[in-house]
Amino acid sequence: MTTGHPFDTGDNERNRITEKESLGPGITRMVVKAPLVAQKAQPGQFVVVRVDEKGERIPLTLAGTDPRAGTVTLIFQEVGATTVKLGRLRTGERLATVAGPLGKPVEIRRYGTVCIVVGGVGAAFVYWMAQAFKKAGNRIITITGARSHDLLLLQKELAGISDILKVTTDDGSAGEKGFVTDALKGLLASGEKVDYCLTAGPIPMMKRVADITRRFAVPTTASLNPIMVDGTGMCGCCRVTVGGKTMFACVDGPDFDAHLVDFDELARRNSLYRQQEQESLHRCRLEDTG
């Protein structure tokens, strides 16, 4: 039943998948009808989704919105049972829920030169933010990397907004062989002036980025990916230590001063339920072989 709100498309369209495409092995771009979220969301925020009525709640960073079309863009990697089930959905099908926008938007202002350092699917998290930094008048240096060329995301899009684009792969199949942190260290050591750095990706990578930029006195923000359940600060699962204080990524973040984040604690907390996650993924895959 339609509520009559000017941005409400009614129950038949809300949460419906309007577009879906594969961006690489196990990596999917999905456009979903969520008009109220699309109207309010800003770069850096996220949504909490459920695939079906009995499914778990998972946070997904918004990769963009189209307020006029009433849609949001999600890019995710199939690493657990829920993301595998999400990847099975087809265009025209609906998610059970799309709650948001949640979290604080990243602070967008004119710094001067902004360096974006991302690994793997982290490119999806920061692309919308990078667009906003560019629009604010910043010079953009992007360093993006992955294990191999087929896992690199949004290279064309990042190239379109970057004044300098550096690509790395662990195996040397694209760009420079090595890690994004090697490229970052080389960039800063060469004397390139960077006024602000934003990083997203695996926890060890973000920790290394923070170690490097700390030595060069570059203010750095990390977009964190802790375990999260309700997304409103009630469950406490996403707590992180920042500057010796307990913070909640869902309401205080998910973006924090990378030089103050306790990445070791974050890594330990993110691995707490690894066995259960693997068992759930195994059951999910058994359903496929049925």
C-alpha cells in the first residue's frame, strides 16, 4: 500500500533490484530501489540489508545514489553466507529490508591534495567519497590495488576523477607489482605534497597506511569494517577503540582518524566468529549442491 509520500514508490517497488552486474570473481554491483534512502544519504554512509525475512543483517557501504530515480548502488564481495545469498538474487527480485542511511557522512571539504588508498573492494567504498572530494575542488591522487588484475574495481571510474592514478597488484598482472602501501610510501618519500589521506580495505593494509602517513604527518581517515548487527549503537558489536576511547562504528563512524584506531583490536574482534561464519558458508554452499 502506498503511503502517499512523494518519494515513496509503494511496497511493490521498494527494495527491488533494478540492475545487477558482475565486476569480477564474486564481486557484484547492484542497484536497488530505496527512494527514502537515496534522498537522504551522503558519501561515507551505509545501509543495513537483509536478503530475506529470516536472514541476518549486514552493513554495506553505499557506492552511490540516484535521488531522482530513487535508487542506491551497492557493491559487495561474496565472502560469507549472506553475501553469497545476496549475489544469487536476480534483477526484479527484492531484498527483505534496506535500512538507512546510517553512520556519519565523511567530512567533505577542500584540503588541497587528497590521496585515496584502497585495496580490493575498498574501491567501491570510497569512489563516491572521492567524487565528492573532487567536486569540492581537491586534487585527487588514487592508489588502488588487489591480489590480481581481475579483482581490481572501478579503474575507469577512478581514472576519470583522479589527477594521478597508481595501480598495484600482488602478482604484477596489472600496474606495478607490489602493494598499495609500497606505492604510498614511494609517493610521499618522493616529496609529493599530500594534505589528506583516505583509506579503505583490509585491516592490515589500513594499519600500514596509517603507519606510513603518521611518519609523514599526513592527516588520515580510515573507513572501518567491523562486525555490525543493528547499526544503531544498541548491540555494541561494532565497538572500536579510537584514541583510547570506545567508539561505535555505526553511529560514531564508520570513518575515524586512522592514526588513533587500534587496528590490532579491530582485527581480533573481526575474527571472533570466523568458525561460525565458515560453517554458515559451508551450509549455504551445500544448499547449492542439494
